Amino acid sequence: MSEQTAANNNGWMNRALNTIEVVGNKLPDPAVLFALLMVIVWVTSWLLSGVSFDELDPRSGQQIAIVNLLSGEALTNFTSNIVNTFVTFPPLGVVLVAMLGLGVAEYTGFINAGLRSILSVTPKMLLTPVLVAVGVLSHVAVDAGYVLVVPLGAVIFYAAGRHPLAGIAAAFAGVSGGFSATFFVPSSLDPLLAGLTQTSAQILDPSVTINPLNNYFFTTASTFLIIVIGWVLTDKVIEPRLKTTKVDGDTSQMVTMEALSPNESRGLRAAGLSMLAVIALLALSIVVPEQTPWAAKPEEVLAGVNPLLTAAAPLMKSIVTIIFVFFLVPGIVYGYVSGSVKNHRDVVKGMSHAMSGMGYYIVMAFFCALFLYAFNQSNLGVLLAVKGANALKAMGLPLSMTLVGIVFLSGFVNLVVGSASAKWALIGAIMVPMLMELGISPDLTQAAYRVGDSSTNIITPLLPYFPLIVVFCQKYVKNSGIGTLVALMLPFSVVMLVLWTAFLLGFWALDLPLGFGSTYEYVPVR
């Protein structure tokens, strides 16, 4: 892919992206790369384990101490937990369970027929913005967008005669780059971050309370910014660059734009009715939020938060299972009505077919899980986050520049610490009280963090789902690697970081409300 693309694309941007792609793809296989990074963490932890740091761990209030992972106790703890570390790696179960249902729907031909039906009435020029919008909306289903929207983005683009990697890029930009945007419907991330913000603010002022939807207006408005960015970059930058990139994957199972046969039409109608039935049953079971077993318990819900939408709610915890059922049922119905399956053995064969394609991802997930475990155990991530926050504080910049610094610091820390809540728990405990002393409200600090965190999601190989997106790319372009994906997504990341930061500063300058019960200023307690 790289040499041919580099030879046929001119301009400094394309040359830079091609260079990034070539260099990135010369890195070891992602599985080996994670293994090497794990060894680097081990050695670094040994070298720094005897060093005394003045920085305090915001989680414990104690001085940060790097744990020597090469000590006998640490090594035996690591080896005894390898199996548990791997099988409890969150993305592993999410991906495999969702793919079981999607596998049946794909094997029976339901997804193929459904997409052909949708594409026959959707204007080609609107595919990109609709795909990015769906990616943003998928946050309601927690991490489902990674395993559902991103691969479907490739399928939709390919079926429409466009490059599938451009579809992956657009979908990934919406799902991960726009992770902090909310398409009118709040996500479980809102109350989670607000709770951490409140805890951090109360370090300085115990009377501070944070509304879980304190950034709602800003994140909702941000959706339209993300859609425009995704639309323009995909159509004007990413797809033109991919013109000479040959799709050399197995195209025999990919969607084509042939007219539906009578059997396919009958199967699609029956499958559609079965999907409506599943939706109706789910809706009936949650019609009364205060009584449904899908809702979180009262003691698990923050004031003003819908008990169905909090992270502790069984509904939110069951999203992957719901996706499994949501595609399994219509997949089976379509198969029997259209005649693409004859018996239950064909259904099981569809699940097995889906799992057979996940072998490479499972290997990468194994090494990724072990690396992240070692990195977290070493305390190196905490040290990097706290040192960065303290350096920003020491600069003494104007308030607007300090806010920009928070955005960029969050984006940098995101490159080494994957979890949004984990990062905010680390740097929020420093940044929120620090900026309160400068007169900046916790609501504004949290919004700045969300911008930086989302913007660099799509270029960090340490994102737990990054290896999965590489696998999706390899399905269409066999020699795709980390460099391919980083080069695809870097324009989105840079433009989002700049324009989204400017968008936040514009909100502040115009004094537009960030959300419910939010403010821009905080009067320090003296």
C-alpha cells in the first residue's frame, strides 16, 4: 500500500502522512510491539524504583513510588495473574460476544441485504456525515461503536463503491475521536466524569456539587462540529489519498449493490419485524424507570441522573448482550425465511465463521492486556500525568492559555493512559483544585479535559480497541498496520484538537452555558 500511494500522491500533507505510514508499518507486529513495550516498562520500573519523587499520588495522597516489576514478588504476581489479566481484559469479552451475534447476521446474509436496501435510498454524498453521526450516537451503548459501527462503516463505503478504509476512518472518527460529544442523548461517561470532578473539587471546597450533565450543551453542540470535521476530512483528504490504495482482501463476502431477490426481500421484511419485536420487548421492560430491573439502585444513582443511563445500571452493563440478541434474532429469521440457512447447524456455523476471523485480534489482545497491566502496576502512568500537570501549573500562563494547556496535556496523557475515567481520576485531582484557585470552574476544566482526551483517542496504539481497528483494516488491505491507521487518523486528531479547543474558547467568550447547573468562574474560598 505505502510505496504505491507515496508515488502517486503529491503535496506536503500526503508526503508527511505517507512517511508516517511507512515508518509506522516498519514497527514490529502489534502483538510483538506490545510485548516489547512491556519489557521496556519492566526495565524502566527497575531503573526508577529507587528514585524518590516529590509528586504526590492523588489517589492516596502519598509520594509516588515506582514499583519494581522485576522484583521476585512482582514477577510471581505477574505470572500468577496472566490468565485472569487476559480473560478479564474488557475489550476481549465485548468484541467476542458482540461478534457472535454479528457473525450470524453476516453469515445468513441479513447485514448484506439490509445495507443494500438502505444504500439504495441513501444519497451517496450523505453517507459520510450520517456514518460519523451514528458513530457519535453509539456512545449511548458504551463501547459498542468499536465493534459495530466501525466495521459497518467499511462495509457501507465498499458497497457504495467507495474505499472501505475511508469508511473505517469516518466511523472511527465519530466513535472514538468524538467520544466526548453527545448526540442529544447523554452517555454513561457524563455522570462518571462528573462524579470524579466533584470529588476533585471537594479537595479544595467540600461544598461544591457537580451536575452530571454539566457539559451537556457543549458536548451536544460539539456533535455538529465533529460531523463537519469528519465529513470534510474524509471526503477531501482521506479518500483522495486512498485512491491508489488497492483493496486486496477477500471480497467474496463483501456487500455489492445488486438488486434484492424476492427471497431476500421476504427475508428482510421478516427480519425487520423480528427486530421491531426485540425492540418492543425491551421498551416494555423499561417503560417505568423507577420499577424496571434494568435501572440502577437508588444508592448507585447521582442526583438528577436517569437510573437507566448511569454506568451502574444493568441496562448499560447489558449493552453488549443486547447487541448480540439484536443481531442474532433477525439473522436467524432472515436465514430461515430467505433460505440461506437450513437448520441450527448453519447458525452455529455462522458463529464459528465469525470467531475464526478473530484469531489475530485475540493474540494482540493477549499482549495488549499484559502490557497495560504492567504499565498500571508500575505507577509510571501516574508519574507522567502528575509531572505534566505540575509543569503546566508552574508556567503561570494566562487563563485562556492555561485552558489550552489542559486540553493538550489531556491529549498527551491520553497517549499513555487509555481509560478516560482513569486519566481524569489522576490529573483531575490536581487540575480541578489548581484551576479553582485561578478562578476557573470545575465544569470548564472538565470540558477542556474531554476535548483533549477525545482528540487523541484515534492515534494512540494504547487505546484498547486500536488493535481491533487494525484488524478491520487488514480485512480490506492486507498489509495494513499501525502506521496505516495512525496516518489515516492523524488529520482528524490534529484538526479536532485545534478546532474543538477553539470551539470551547468560543463558548467561554460568548458565555454560552456549558450544561445544566454549570459555570465558567469559581470564586476561591478564603
